Amino acid sequence: MSAMKRATALCSVLAGSLALIVSASWAAPAHDARTLALNETGHLHLTSKHNYTLNEQGRASGTATGTIYVHLTAVSSSRVSAEVNIYSRGGSISGTGRASFRRMGSTASFSGSMSIDRGSGSYAHVHGQGLSFSGTIAESNNDAITVHVSGRVSD
């Protein structure tokens, strides 16, 4: 293949690639990121227990009012981890948390941080790290928990 034919072929490939990139960016305009204050409170009841995990469901109120599910796992006598899912009319928000754990009689409390990993619907682009994550476990009330999540997230 002559140098001229190679240059023409390379130009054709580059022009096609550029056209594809331009059309893709035109079809899907960039999403302008916003910072939002997330402030949620959930009042949950125990749905099941497996080993060291409490599976809870309840009502979330605040920024994304809806149904909240929490899977709270004791990873040691002083630490818990959690998976939190909030399903709101506009979409869903999911994240994970880690916290210190302290028992005081028939009540226990936890306090730590949480990350928002993903969302859907109107929360499709939501993400955040270092959110405040805390709550209580009422063993006298069938392990019902109250959970609080707050902080700044990007959308």
C-alpha cells in the first residue's frame, strides 16, 4: 500500500472516529453535577435475623422519603457494617456504612460513616463519601432500629 493510500485510509478512520465521538456527545449531553444535602431518618422493624445480621425494613423521611431497608451486621463486639437501600417515588439510593457499636443495657447504639455508591431514577448520578451514619437498636422492641444518615452528596 502506498504512503498516499495509507494516509487516506488513516484519515478516513480518524474522521469516522471523530464523527462517532461528536455524535455520542451530542446525543448525551454532559450532566451538570450538583451538591445536595442528604438528611434521612429511618424507623425500621426487624424482618429477619441471620447469624450476626439484622435485616430491617421501615419508613425513611427526609430528602428521599420512602421505604428503607437496612442489613446491619455485627463484625465484632464493637463494630458494625451496614448496607442501606432507600426506595423513593423518584428512584433509589444505595450505600454502605461502617460504625462503632456500643451496648447499654437493652439498647445499643452505633456511630460512624457511610458512602453512597449508586442510585436510580432521579438519583441515578448520586454519590458521596464520609456521610454521618448513626442509630440505635432497641433489643427490648424486637431489635427495632432507628437510623440517621446525613451529609453532602453529589448528583
